[in-house]
Amino acid sequence: MESADLARRISVSELVFTSSRSSGPGGQNVNKVSSKVELRFNISLCKSLTEDEKNMIRLKLKKRITNEDELLIISQSERTQLANKKKCIEKFYSIIELSLEKKPSRRSGRPTYSSVMSRLQKKKLRGNIKKLRRESRGRNED
């Protein structure tokens, strides 16, 4: 699934943004400007995703989802609120895209020739060790 497809399905109007004062470096600007942006996306209220997709998101992103069934994404790395908002939106679409990817099922293959030969060689060696033990035990009892 492409992020462009997700952008068409999940509109920005379904995302709720809040801003607050950012922590960290930035000098006096940090104390004056609310540049930290939180993106909240309510999974259960989203009409553009199917129930299966919602369940996949809940399962794969359970550490990012609040008790109110909201996906929470925070960005405060940029100096402006607009840049942090854009970063939140990019993160949101990439996270949703990754969570909706279906992992291909693994098909088992044949063991390689060398791995089969190696296994048989080890079995022979182990068998010889046991054979030597049997022979030496028989001599001691005489």
C-alpha cells in the first residue's frame, strides 16, 4: 500500500493537532513559541479504514495507542510549528503504511547438499565415538 493511497483514504481532517511549548535546545525561542506538535488519530472513529485494517494497526502499534484508542505522534525536533506539523503527518502516513503491510508467509526450502553431508558426517563421528566406547567397555570386563 502506497502512502499516496493512504493520503487519499485518510484525510488530514481526521487528524487532530495540538501544540505546546517544546523542550530541549532552542534558546529563548523555546520559552516563547509553542512549536511542539502532537498528532492524534482516533482509530475507532476512522471511516476510511476497514475493521481488519484497524485491528492490524491496534496490534502492531499498541505501544503508541492511548486508552482512548488514539494513535499519538509527537514532533518537536524542528524550530517552527509548521515544520513539526509536516513532520508529524509524514511520520503518521509512514507508520500506518508499515503497520498495514502484510508479511509474506515463509516457504520452507530444501536443505542444501553441503548441510546434508555435514549432518551425516557428524552422525558418523558420533556413532564411531559410541562404537569405541562399546569396544573399550567389553575389553575391561574380561
